Amino acid sequence: MSHSVVDASSAEPRPQSAPPLINGRAVQSAATQTTSKRRGFGRVLSLAVGSIGPTIVLLGFAAIFYYGHHNDWRIPKFAAITGTQETIVDDWCEDHAVPESICVECDPTLMPKGQDYGWCSEHGVHNCVLHHPDLAQLKEPPSTEQLSQDLRRATQALALVSRPENNSSCEVHKARIQFESVEAVRQAGVDVELVERKPIVESITGNGEIVYDPTRQASLASRVPGSVWTVNKQIGDPVTKGEVLAIVDAAKVGDLKTSLLRSLAEEKLQRQNVSRLTTARNAIAGSRILDAEAALAKAQADVLSAEQSLRNLGLPVQVESLRQMSEQQILDRLRLLGIPDSVRSQIEPQTLSANLLPTVSPMNGIVIKRSVTTGEVVDPTRILFQVADTSRMWLRLSVPLENMDQLAIGQTIRFTPDGSRREIEGRLDWISTSVDMATRMLEVRAVLENPSGRLRNETFGTGKVILREESEAIVVPTSALHWEGCCQVIFVRDKGYFESPESHKVFHLRSVRAGVSNDGYTEIIVGLLPGEVVVTEGSDVLRSQLLKNSLGAGCCAE
């Protein structure tokens, strides 16, 4: 846009007169100085007025922060603002989470602690209730007889197996955990149960296997080569001692019978010859009698050899009775030698052979294996039958090597086969003298009676070597037991818990020695008495309070 010359000239600044010079320096006039001072004061006043608002806001924020910090950022009630609220006295013990007026830790006179008997070196606990039953949280003390039985049980249990130990310098047993009320205990999720008596079993567990008793097992083979003439027993058939399992046709048997028959005939002949020569002793030379006696002796030796050979095959030969028979009678007797009457009735006389050798059972038992059929050619290297007496079986059990010192001959062993609820009991009768190189386990053996025959060979399962059985052991739920760094402890409810609504709701800490655990319960060897009440659920609340009291962190006092 164009501008006029008039406008351009009027827009130009007018030249100002130069200030006077004094000694060569410019000097402002008085009017000019007054105007400058007025302008500076205005600026300061304007800045001061403008900063009042932000300053007030900052002061307000500071006041709010101060109030919130000192009142836990809670909005005050109207009564507090108006000044009508009553003043509340602070009666809360932050250290023990109960009102300070009832805190038994801050004021021990409210609930004095009992006498501290200190460390029991015999049982390894503090304030042993077996020696000092007055310490137990019970309305009535136990009987002397019951205490005596519990002392015996504790002594045996501690001597049998190494148990977890407590630290004698630990002071955690002095702790007491207090709640404000029964409702506070309930809200904390604390649950309790009575200390009671239950039967317990302490044992060594291992994997095992049932097998046949090798001393009652037999493997049967033909004692001479031959062919199977008949088979009389099958797998699973019961047999008695001397019962025939099979009959083998062996030519060697016939040869031995023939040899015995000839030896008997020769012996008879030589005996008659000696008798005749002896009668005519005066009429003949003495050398002939000596030769006859030598021939008789040889014949007798042949009879003895043949007899022994047949006996070695299991054929019972009665030579004395055979000497009284004729040759035909001897032949008939030898032909069926060793064959029982029950089998003879099944043999046809036309097919009767003198080569028959029966295979008989040497014991009462059951045929557990058969590997032969009629007509097969067999020899002494081939097993035909296996017979086992199953009325008694063996249990082979592998147990950890570290339990070796607890094992003893005669201990009871209970075995549960896989897939069965039935428990079988036996007696430990052998402990191996060597350890398995691969598993580092120790093998033990027990004899199991099996009159019903229900046990099976090569049955796997779990066995327990019974170390100790107690019918009235002191037990608590396993959840009640805790390890506090160097001690096993249990929270015990005070016996005056329910005496009145004003009774102090206190739980005491007790050091104990634990034993075996069975079915969710743990044996307390020493440290508790039946009838006391212990915490089983919600113990984490008590343990956290214990740490807060600086007792859990410093469990072992130096």
C-alpha cells in the first residue's frame, strides 16, 4: 500500500535536543530524572501486585501437604473442623499389634511368665514339659504313670534314629504372641487343634520283589539220555514228594537192570560153589577154595556196582529181597522198578519195556515250568520240569545305605504289592554284606509265609522294615510344626485363653523334638503333652509377628 508524503513526514521522529555537557559528560535534566523514578516504582509495584496470587496458591499447597502428612491424608470430619470432636487417647502398641493397655510384653505384670527351667540336655529342648509338667498349658497335670511311659517312649525314640536338633542358645521359646480379642484371632485365620495320642509306625522304606524260595525250588531233568515215554503233569499241577512227572525210555536203564540180574545170578552161582568146595575141604586143594571165594567176592562187587548205578538214577533197589527170588521174579520186579502202582495200571503189558526211568518230584509243590512233550529225545543237560514249594516265598528289599545301622535280624517287614492294598508281613532274616555298585542300595531279605498261595513270583512293590511301633504316641497335625532357623517350634495356646472375656489371648512358643510322620500327623517325641492346644492354620500371622518382635530374626542369641 502507498502512503502519502504527509503521512511519511509526520511519522518521522522529531529530533531531540542534546543534553547539556558538563566537563564533557551528558547531564539529564531534573524533570527527566523525576519521570524515570516514577516509572521504576510503578514497575516494582506492578510486579509485587502480580505475584500475590501465585504466592497464595503455593502457600495453600504447602499447608495441604503439611496437614496430609501429619494426618495420614485423611479428610477431617466435620466435628473436628467445628471443634466439637472429643479427644481420643492413642492406646495402640505398634510393636505387638495390641492395645498398649493390655500388652503383656510391654507390661509383663499383666501376665507374668512362668519359671524358665532352661535347656534340657537329655531331650534337647527348652523348658522340658516331661521333666516339668507344670509348664504345660493344661488345667490339670498328667498322671505320674503316664509321664513315666512318655519318658520311656522319648528315650527309645531319640536313641533309635538321629533326630533334628535344637540350638541350646536359642531364645525363641521365650516369645509370646498376643491378639486383641478372639475375633481378631478368627479374622487372622488362625485355627487350632488338640494335641492327642495316635498309633504311629517308624520304618525304613524300600522297593522290593517277591521271588520263589531257591531252597524250595527244583529243576528236573532226565539223568540219562532217552526219549520221553509219557508226561503225567502240566504247569500249575500240584505235586507231592515222589510223584511221577514223566517217564523216559532210556536204553542205559535196561542195561543196568540186565547187569544187576546177571550179577545176582553169578553171585548165586559162586556162593553155591564156595559152599560145595567148603564141604569137601579135606578132599580138594585149598587153592580151589580160595579161587572160588575170590570169584564170589567179584560177583558180589558186580551186584553192588549195578545196585549203586540204579540207585544213582533214583531207582530204589532192594537187593536183599531180590536174592530170595527166582530169576523170573527178579526180572518182573526190575522191569517196573520205580514205577508207582497208579502208573502201572495204565501200562499195557504188551508194550512194557525194562528201559523205563521215572522223573519224580523231590518235594511237595507246584509245577511252575514244563518244557517237554511225549516222544521228545532228552538228555541230562535239558530241564524238563521246574517245581517250587510256594508255601513260603522270599522278599528281596533294597533300602538306603544310610539306614544300615538301624537294621537287625528278626525285625518285622511289611510288604505291599503294586496295585494291591493287601499288606504282607514277614521277618528279616538276612542283610547283605555288600552294596549294589549301581544304586548304592543295601539288599535285605525276608521270609514270607504263603499258605494260601496268593503271592506270585517276581511281584514288585514297596516294603517297610519296622523300627518302632507306638500305640499311644503324642501327635499333632504336621502343619503345626515349624523350623525357625535353628529350632523346631510349635505355637501353643495359653490355658487361660477362655477363662473370661478379658483373658489375654496369648500363644506361647514351644521348642520340640519331632519324630516320624504318618498320614498327615507328626509324632512329638518331647515338648508337648496331650490336651494342649496348638496352632495348625494361620501360623504365618504368628510367625510374622514373631519376626516383627525381633525374636525370629535373632533366633539364636549369642
